[in-house]
Amino acid sequence: DTGVSQDPRHKITKRGQNVTFRCDPISEHNRLYWYRQTLGQGPEFLTYFQNEAQLEKSRLLSDRFSAERPKGSFSTLEIQRTEQGDSAMYLCAGSQQFNSPLHFGNGTRLTVT
Amino acid sequence: KNQVEQSPQSLIILEGKNCTLQCNYTVSPFSNLRWYKQDTGRGPVSLTIMTFSENTKSNGRYTATLDADTKQSSLHITASQLSDSASYICVVSEEAAVNKLTFGGGTRVLVKP
């Protein structure tokens, strides 16, 4: 157990609906990352927070995606108007420093029907 | 474009045997190389992190090597156990970049009794 929790573990939604995922990192982790992973592939970077500031966003993060980290604690990732191509595992990870290991949660598996 | 290539894509080994996974990268400038283990349906877990000056690092039955000149790394699993069945992901970090982690596609290992 890495101490990073994600909720829900699984989400099935219909195309066009909005979904929101939550990540609770370890309290010492001032850096928080969101990744997307499809079957058989490595994780792809989506966005990065240092404390409450969103410092970087991948071009994969279309305007349908938004992430927040109020007060630098938990984070949420929202996908609006979901598409079937959004079906993937969404992973959250935290770390203390740049060169320290990433501690991943067990992800939220999204299925868009 | 920074890339991390892993080989083989998958392999099957008998319990108790050893195996070696390969990782070649083109990330530059290089900061560190990480190996993660990912069980099915779970988030990746860190095995090792190596910087430019380190050429080998062990974590129990896992030993990683790094040749920064040839930009190659390997992960050796000794005396494999059924619990080693997982995907192993090589991740390379770009120097001085807050979030420039390039993930390989992983090697899927299946250990059979």
C-alpha cells in the first residue's frame, strides 16, 4: 500500500456524461501528478501540481479535462462530455522531491459506453 | 523526441528461473532512470532509481544496471517467484525538468509454476 488513495476504483459512464475522480496523496507529497494509462501501454502524463499550483499540462489534456488541487491536499480530475476514447485507467501519483520515487495510487478505471 | 523502448514486450519463465529485461532510451539530458513493477489492476510501485553515476542497484531479488554511455538499462530478476508476474516499466527522467518522465511501454512477465 503506497498510501495514495483514489476514488472510485471503477467508473462506468455513458458517452456525453461528466465524471470526476478524486486522489488523496500522502500528506508530505507536495508534488501531485495525473497520468492516463491504456491497456498494454505505459502511463502518459496529463498534469502536474506543486502544492495547489497547476504547473504543467500535457497537450493530451483537452479542454474537456480539468484538474484542481485546492489547498494543496487532495486533487480532482474532471472529464466533461466523455468520449469512448477517454476509456482508460487514470492514475494519480505523489512525490516529495523531483528525484524521489513516485507513489502511485491504484487508479480509477473509466469505461465510457 | 525522447523515447524509452523496452524489450521483450512479454516473456514467460518458470518459477525459480532468472530473467533479464532490457530498456533503451534516447532521453537527453539524462537525470535518472527508474524501474517500476505494476501488478494487474494496480498502480506502479517503485523498484529502483539510478542516477548518472550509479551503474547498479539492487532491491531484494531485483537488480538494475545502467550504462549511461550506451543509454541502456536492464532489470534482472533472480530466482523468480509467482508473485513476480507483473508488468515492469522503465522510466527515464530528463535533467532539470520538473516533470519530464518518459515511460516505456513495459515488459509483461508471467511466472509459471
